[in-house]
Amino acid sequence: MKSKKIEFVALVLVLILILSCSNVFAGVERFSLATGGLAGTYYPIGGAIANIITKFVPGVELTAESTGASVANLKMARQGEVDFLMGASNTSFAAYTGNTPFDEAVTNIRGVAALYPETFQFITRKGSGIKSVNDLKGKRVVVGAPGSGTERTVKLVLSMYGITYDDLTPEFLSFSEGVTALKDRTVDCAVVGSGLPTAAVIDAAASMDISLIPIDKEIYEKYSKDYPFLG
């Protein structure tokens, strides 16, 4: 917890320095910070950063925007539609190097600070009979919002089990929409990739009995060297 607080402060201080220097001789200038969905972690943290910047940096107004998260944010950055963004490190690396899901490199980005580790939680209703990722075959699974880093990572985890979208019914929903669908029994599993605690998961646990689907140890050990960012 202490290290996370230090990282958060570091980001805020760097942003204050950047914004202060760019506005020494200007009037009020407005900047945007692309975050994520309302039920995730990006938006509340981004909102807190924006509030601090706006309050303590003279002549600067920073606004946190709710978006489709990492992939969508990086694509907006490439088009110059946002000033700052929050994004998963693996997705940001893929963007900078021009790898999937980006059709061209996003080279106009620079890292400011690392904030916190993201935890991917595969949530199902208790008693659903789903005990492993393999059990998701033939099921309705919320894989994340379209254009999100969550969806990209879920697809990668499924591939580690030899599972593709052809083996299940993917639902492209936000965290809050996914949990609502799980409560309504219109889906069998919802995946949430975010920092802890996550509002959507708290909501799910408060509304019904849930189970978390584990990643099998042998699968993790087999792929951890190829995908160290999943550690």
C-alpha cells in the first residue's frame, strides 16, 4: 500500500511540474485525461488526479473523461484527441511498437509513472459449475468493453487454454454492465481487469454469492516467461 501511494504522488507531482511549466505565461488552460469506465479503477483515480491538478496548479483545469479504457485511450492519443491518458503497460507497449490491436504505432506517447498492478478477476455465480477457464467453453462470457485492454488480455488468457471466441459467446460490455448481466443471469461469467478494490466486483459480491475462477498453476508456469506482464 505504501508503494502505491508513492507512485500516485509521483504521477501527480510530475503532472503538476509539466502543466505548471506549460502555463507560466498563459491564462486558464484546459487539459483532458482519458481514464476508463465508471465502475473500474481508472476513472476514480483519474478523477482524483484531475481534482488535485485543478485545485493546486494555477491557471490549469484538468478534466477526467470516462472512456473505453486502454486501447481506446491510446487510439485517441494517436489522433491528438486527449492530452493525458491512463493505460495498461502491456497495451501501451503494443501501441508504441505498432503491434496488435494497433494497425500503426502510437509514437507520440511518453510514460509518466506506474500507478498500481491490475488484477484480472473471472467472476461467476456460486453454484454455476464453472471451476476452470476450460469450463467457459459454450458459455456466455463478458470479455470487457470494446477497445479495452481488458478485452485484449482476456483473449490472451483464453488462448493459453486453446480457447477462441468461436468456443464461447463473447459479450463486449463494461465492468458495470457485465456485473449487471451476471446478476440478471444473461451471462455466465464476467471478467474484470482493474486495480483493487473494484467497484464492480464489490457490487457483485454484495448482490449475490460469487466465485472467482482461478488460472491453473501449470498454465501460468508454462506461459509466464512468454508473457511476464501477466505475473
